[in-house]
Amino acid sequence: MIRRCHDVSSVREALSTAPCPLALVPTMGALHEGHLALLRAAREKVGPGGTVAISIFVNPIQFDRPEDLLNYPKTLENDLAACEAEGVDLAFIPNADELYLPDRSILVTESLLTKHLCGATRPGHFDGVLTVVLKLFNILQPDCAIFGKKDFQQLALINRMVRDLDVPVEIIGHPTIREPDGLALSSRNRKLTPEHRADAPRIQRALSAARDLVQTGEQSPAVYLDAAKSHLLSDALADFSLDYLELVDSVSLQPIAKLTAPATLATACFYHPVRLIDHTEIVPIVS
């Protein structure tokens, strides 16, 4: 049976006798098949004798839009039932007062990889992400942590934080899980109207169509961006809009002048008021 812990002292006590190694899957709840794939990867990593832990915490300091925090789906009992079915050993379910003191004054801030993509359009978001992830690492002290590659900028930032701050946690990225029609699984998908849900696969189709131009040897970022934008906006719904569309180096996350190394074509789109993200990697053909 899964052990539930709601405060720092109880989770530390529980883990003091838990079998090693320990794999952590940090989440904000509203679990879907993508999260379950992370839990299965965690179990595969530590084996039947290790410990799989999940954190379920809707982190208030990473939301740049108050309405997004207010409306974030909360399905705790269903989440815990799904964890139980997956054989998760421990769930850490703190409240905000447990993790954040009223007079807190320290944040983890990154100064390069956040200049573009979601970092440019969601001020303070990644400060909140990095701060809570580092706190979870300090509290649970996992051997490894599993994150989805769908949030590829987040994954890059966590890898950079672990590298730069010498955090002794192995970071494992898991491939994006998609619906049969190509839409990346996200807790936000359940907020889409039926009309929006039917239209949303256009995001991945647009990125894939632009990516396929690499077969022609194309190296101009503008060509890829124009192609993706054309597909995204062609016959789009009235309340569909782009937050950003960028082609960046897959390592530095900086815009490129020419496609000569692996790059990532990424977008964030609104089906008002739901914000969806997706990306695809473009690897230039070496002649």
C-alpha cells in the first residue's frame, strides 16, 4: 500500500527506512498516462527492490497567471488510486505552508536558458520550478528523478541546475506521450472544449510539417518558422493564438542563425484560456 506523507518530517522518517535506490517523479497531480509512464520508468530504473516516490504539489510560485493556479485541475484521490495501481511506494503531498515560509527570501534563478521560449513569456515561472525541484531534491534526496521531455525547456533547466550546483541526483528524461491523433498529453488538455480538443492536433502537425523540410537540406531558420506558422494559423479557430514560435539550439536554447546542429522548434499556443506547449527536434542532414 502506498504511504502518504504530508510534511517534511514524516517523509524523511518514511524514507529513512525505505529500500534504496530511490526514484522520484515530481508532479502537480491531475495524473494522466504520461505521468504513469514516468512512474513505470522509475520502477524500471530502481527495480522491484527499490523505492518509487511521487510528489503531488500544485506549486503556487511557478504560476504567472493567478487564474491558471486557481483553475489547475485537482484530482488527488484519483491520482493516488492510479499510483497505487502502478505500485508506487510513497506519495509526498505537502501544502504550500509546509514548503514556503511566510518570510522566505531565497529563489533559484537561471540567467541564460530562460531568455527565450516559455522563460520569455512567463516571467518568474522557472524561478518557481527550479526552487521547488531543488527543495524536493533536498527533502527526499532521491538517487534519480524522472521528468517528461514534453516540457523540454524545464528539463534543460533542471539538468543545468543539477550540473551547476553539484546536486547529486541523476536526471532522466522520458519521451513525450501522445494521444493517437498526436496531441501531447497534458493535464491542461481536460480544460479544452470539445471543439478545441478536436482542433489541437494541428500543433504537432504544424511542427512536424516544418521539421520535414530538413530533408531538402534547408538551413534557414526563417523557412522553418514560416512553414510552422502557416500550418498553425491556416483556418485556425477564432480564439486560437500563438504565444511564441521559436527555433533554438537544442543545448543552449538560444535562437540560431543557421541550422548546422540539432535545433528545437517549439511553440506555445492558446485555446483561450488554455495554454498548450509542444516541440520537435530538427537534426540537420550531414552530407
